[in-house]
Amino acid sequence: MQQTILVVEDDSMIRELIAIYLRKANYAVFEAEDGEQAKQAILEHHPCLVILDLMLPKLSGEEVCRWVREQQRNEVSIIMLSAKVQTEDKIAGLRMGADDYMTKPFHPEELIAHVEAVLRRTGQYCQKIAYNGLCMKPRKGEVLLYNQPIHLTKYEFNLLYHFMENPNTVLSREQLIKQIYPHAEQTILDRTIDAHIKKLREKIEEDTSSPKRIKTVRGMGYKFEVSQ
């Protein structure tokens, strides 16, 4: 399960350089250039870690950090980036909720080492799959839609998990039946899967008449569609 990192930095050159090094280290990377974009990206992508510059337009890094700790508690790690080098500034950042604090300028490889160290400590909180505002935490049995809990039945949960593990892949009704009824002693009809998907759509789609996540592929099955 690839870990996701959000880079929040208003300097495009620094942001893109950090993103390049993170992708080389096999992390999934999203970017934001101001505090408001950062909040939206966190709700949509549910990153494991946020690399957060403090001097941001619209909403400061300190405000974003406080909001993350209020909304996400300890499930999102934060590495603060700042030109402030005084000890009291570092202490303030850590007490605010940051897991680590780095001063500018820094070498990208040093930042990667800090990322690895933080995720070694906090990685157990980041067992999740997230796409387009929908986040599943398989070990906890939780599903969030834009950070709001969604209550699913056992079959709906297993169905969604199989979809999210196989994004943009057409899955036949037969495949889905085998996934959620592995030990069935009687024949499970295709319409049973259709009924589960109808209920699931009612819980995760904004408009069930034109679903954006679980798409019907006529004559083949269903596909969990993820924007590239």
C-alpha cells in the first residue's frame, strides 16, 4: 500500500524539487501552494504525512497544523519547514503538533531521511486507501467520505475494499461474488451484487443517477473509477 505525502509550499521550485525526490523514493505525492489548498487536499487525499511550509498565502502553516490536529488527530504526520532557526521557534512548532521541524535551506536527501524516520514512528496509523475524498482504513474497519464516517455492512465494506484495491479495473459480477461470498454454500445471483452496489452507491455517491466512483460497464461488470 503506497504511502501518500502532501507537499505544501508556495515556492514552486522548492515544491517541485521535493516532489521529485519523494516520487523517486516511491511515495505518492500531491502538492498545494497555499493553506486553503492544503486543507482541501488533506480532505480529498488523506495523506500519511504533510510537509508543511509555515509562510503560506491565504492560511498560514501554523493554522493548517492546528486544523490538522483538530480534524485528523494523530493519523497525519507533519514535518514543518521554516527559515526560522531559533530554538524557541522549533519548540513552538513541535508543541503545536508537528512531528519534526526542518530549517531552510536543506538538502532534499536530508528531507527524505526525515520523512523515513517520521513514518517509521507513525506508519502504523497510516494503513489506508484513499481516492477522491473517500478513505478506507481496512484494519480499523472504517470508511470516511470527506472526513465524515460512512457506515457500511460487512458485504458493502468488503465490496468497496475490493474496488479500491483494484482502481480503474473492470470487475465482473462473478469476480465480486467470489470476493465477498468466498465460502457460499448456495448459488449467489448476479442481482445480489447489483443490490449491494445500489446500497453502496447511496452511501458514497453524491448523485446515484450519475455515479462518479462506481461505474457500470455494460455487459462486463463494474469499475471503481479514479481520476488520474
